[in-house]
Amino acid sequence: MSTTAEAAVRKDAEEEVTYEDQQRINKFGGLTTKLHQLEAAHDDKRKDIARIQNAIAELLMLEQEKVMYHMGEAFVEVDTTTAQEMLEKEEARFTVDAEQIAQETAKIKATLTELKASLYAKFGRAAINLEED
């Protein structure tokens, strides 16, 4: 074994996991779970927005003056103009929600990148696996 390889092996053997290291590892795991949940929520919001846009398009093609609008657990008869306005407000609300989720996702990804860099710097890629399979 060369002296550089021996030094690397000795360094790996001597590297201890401190309380702070364990906290960073735990934080990384928790944030990864939260990231997956947020990505699923963002996908759901995008699907809701698409459904609302389809409903608005359908309303524009209807020749009826009144439609049944789903509110909570009931259907209420409203005129098409009111239904369209309500759908547009709902679309705006879902869009804001999706944007907030995207911003939170970006923050988490940045934090994960920082944690990954610091953990890999200390332990090396061979000693710790932070990549998803």
C-alpha cells in the first residue's frame, strides 16, 4: 500500500461521528422526506390547476345559463358567469399555493446541497451515501 492510501485508510478509521454530525445526518434525512412530500403536493396542485382550467374551458363552450357548481359536499346552481369567476379565483389560489410549495422546495434543495457537501467533505463519498437510489 502506498503512503497516501495508508493515510487515507487511517483517516477513515479515525473519523468519528460527532453529535453535530449525527444531527446533520438526521436533518438531511428529515428534509429529504419533506422534499418528497412537497414534490407530491406540488404535483397535486398542478393537477388541480389543470382540472380547473379544463372546467373553465368547458364553461365557455356551454350554451346553458345555469350550471351546478360543487361547493364542499353540495352542488349549488349558479349562472355560468359566476361559476367562471369562482373557478378563476380557485385557480389563482391553487397557483399561489403551488408557487409557495415550489419556493419551499427550492429552499430545502439548497439546504440539502449544503448538508451533503459538508458531510461528504468530512466523511467522503465512500463512507456515507447520501444519494437516492
